[in-house]
Amino acid sequence: MIGRVGRWLDDRLGLARFTRSALDKIFPDHWSFMLGEIAFYSFAVLVITGVFLTFFFDPSLKDATYHGRYLPLHGVHMSAAYASAVHLSFDVRAGLLMRQMHHWAALVFLGAIVLHLCRVFFTGAFRRPRELNWVVGVTLLALAMANGFAGYSLPDDLLSGTGLRIMYSIVLSIPLAGTWLAFAIFGGEFPSDHIISRLYVIHILLVPALIAGLLSVHLAVLWHQKHTQFPGRGRTNDNVVGSHLWPTYAARSVGLLAIVAAVIALAGGLAQINPIWLYGPFHPASVTTAAQPDWYVGWLEGALRLFPPWRITVFGYTVPEVFWPGIVLPGITFGLLYVWPFLEGRVTGDDRREHHLLDRPRNRPVRTALGVSTLAFYLTLFVAGSQDILAQKAGVSIAPVTRTLQVLVFALPLAAGLLAWRVARDLHAADPDHERGDQRTWPTERRPARPAATPAAARTSTGAPIATVAKASATGFLAGVVTTVAALVAGWRSRRHR
């Protein structure tokens, strides 16, 4: 019966030939190419755990009273959103595990995207003809950050409410349109009765749909253009050397999926994150101390704390202090990210050639130095987001810590960039193959899906037979499954004994 259905579909859609061609596709073996897959698998965990959470969360700010198992909040008046989040954590079987897995998966998802973009930047994988995929990747980063913030704000606890207050102030600081935008987004003056329900729709429907669509576009463009690869023996601008999709790469990829799910499950079951029951419900008159957002917006928090209080008036309109670090800096950040492939191509005069072989960072000292300097800048801002905690731990006042970080935010990127440029230049000069690497040919014809240099008996680029790699991947897969089950059981048991 199945065979008949398969033949019927093949007669009408030609699936067999497409399937054979797809399974014969070659994927490079370098570990850094797995960063994108980690992001994809983390997104899958996000969707699965998020579906579970939607059955129990109430995105409403109507008044409610908690009568669950967490006694310190028993009988306390709060919003329905906060009450349902606490109920989900203590009164729903495996609810806390799913909440924490969802949160950890979001952090891993964003971390993998950032690392993937760094790999693409430092190796030059954004160059022609892959500018579109770079733009898609930057958009995915922006959407993931926005959705992470929206989900972080949903429980209506004191910490997330403080974050919403900051976001309201940032939107309000936009000249001319700020008041209108703030009221349109929040549905009124802060705190509004509509913001949680609006963020809920954005978080579970609009942004995930956009992310799924862009991931599909990203993979389709990647499939069409073929993979980039690092230069090496047997690798040219005309071929792709690595493993076939089936069975070698598929086994390895499924094993990675199991490992990613296992690590997230372990973190969700054993590492506490965002304990909203300790923060308490949000009240506009209350402010929590030592408030720290998730890491992906830590740099924005640091910029708000370090930027000087510049308030100017232009044509009768006041531009408040928050506008510069809250609107201008993120605008410059993502604006430069979007235009970088075109900017570098125009400056270097290298925007008309197709690039399928990657650069080693040491062979592009200027680009490497700029990237390291940029990372140092945002890392300093990230640390500055905890300047109050640093001052508390050091036993000093906040003012000297702030002044020190204001100096470091300029001095550290400059020093890191100069050091990276010097090291990359020296390594480039000492590389015996760098001159040969600079003399590559750059053909414009379309690359074949399967390299001519690949032997009939498919092997990996390191010479390992498929059976060996498949066996190792299967072992990793089984280990990941066992670890995932163990993490789920541990989280379940900890929930029962709470």
C-alpha cells in the first residue's frame, strides 16, 4: 500500500529524482557549520515547550488571587498573568521544567545566532553571492531579540515590569512620534491594561511565524547556492568537499539534535532561571534592586547606564537622554550590520566576484581587528549593565565604577582591535600558504552540487569511512536521548518533592 502511494505521488510530482538528488548533497565537515544547526534545533525546542506553556498561561492583567501550593504568595492579589505563571511553576506537573527549558532554549537560540553571525563575519561568508543570507540572518537576530524580550515580559513580575517601564521610556523618547508610538504599542499610558495581551500575540504568533519563514528562506538560499568551505587540499572554488547528506551528515545532525535537546533539558531541570515567585507581582510604585535582563539585551542596559545625560532641544522639541543609547545606538548597530557586505565590497573593490572559499581571520587583519574591536565594545557595555552589582561586590560607590567603565568602553575596543590586527598580520605573514591563497581564481559559473574530486565510495574530508562516522553519530544520538530522558525524570522528581 505504501509503495503504491509512493509510486502514485512520484508519477505526479517526480519526488524520487528530487529525493535522490537531495540525499546526495554534500555538506562540509567543519565544526563551525554546526552553529546554525544548534540555533535551528533550539528553535524547535522553543516551539515544542512554548505550545505546552500556552495551555496554562493567561495573558490578562485582570485582578486575581493566588491560592496555589507556593505558600509565600498564598492569598496575594496579583494579575492573572502572574498568577497563571506561578500556578504553572508549582501546580502544573512538569510546568516548571517546561518554563525553564523554554527560557534556556531562548538563550541558546540567541547565543547560537550570535556565534553563527560571528563565524560568517570573520570568515567572509557574507560576500557575494551570499549578501541576502547575511541580511536574513541579521533580521533573524533582531526578531529573536524582540521575541525574547516579549516572552520575558509576559509573566508580569516585578523584574519584567521594570523592563517594560524602560521600553516605554525608550519609545517615548523618540522625537515627534514617540508619544503616539508609545500609546499605540501599549494601548495607553504606562502601565496599560493591554500590553500583556498584545505581547502575547506577538510572542506566540507574529514573530515566530516571521522567524519560521525567514529560516525557510535562509535554508532555501543556502541549498541553492551551496555551502562555503575553508580552503584546503582538494577544495576549490568549484566544488564542495565533505559528507553526503545521507547517511553520514543526517546521522551526525540527528545526534546533534539529541545533544542540544539533552543539554537544554538538563539546564531546565537542574539550573534555576527567572524565579518569578521571588520577585513578586509588578506594581508601578515598586522597583527591584540589582535588576538584570537576559544577556542579549545586557549591552542595551549598559548603554543606558553609561551614556551621559545629554538633553537637547531641536526646533522646540526635546530630545531626552534615553534617546541616544536606546534608539540611536541600536539603530547604528543593526544599520551597520545590514550594510556591511555591501560596504566592505565597495571599499575593497571586491563586490563583483563570487566568493565560495572562506577567509581565515588571520588573512584579513583589518576585518578581524574591526570585528574584535566591536565585540570588545559591546562586551564592555554588557558588563556595564551590572555596574551596580560590581560596585556592591567591590564595596565601593557606583560613581567610580561608572566612570571607569565609561573610559573602558572606548579604550578597551581600541586596544583589542590594535592587538588583533597585529596578531593577525603577523600570523598572515608567517603563513606559508597565504600567497597561494591570495591567487585563487574566481569563476562565475554555477557550482556543481557534488564535487568532481569526491570518490565514488563516499568518505568524509578527513578520510573516515561513512560507517565509522555513522556509528559515532548513532552513539552520540543514543547518549543524547538517554541524557534527555534522565533530565526530564530529574526535573519531574524535583517538581514532585518541591
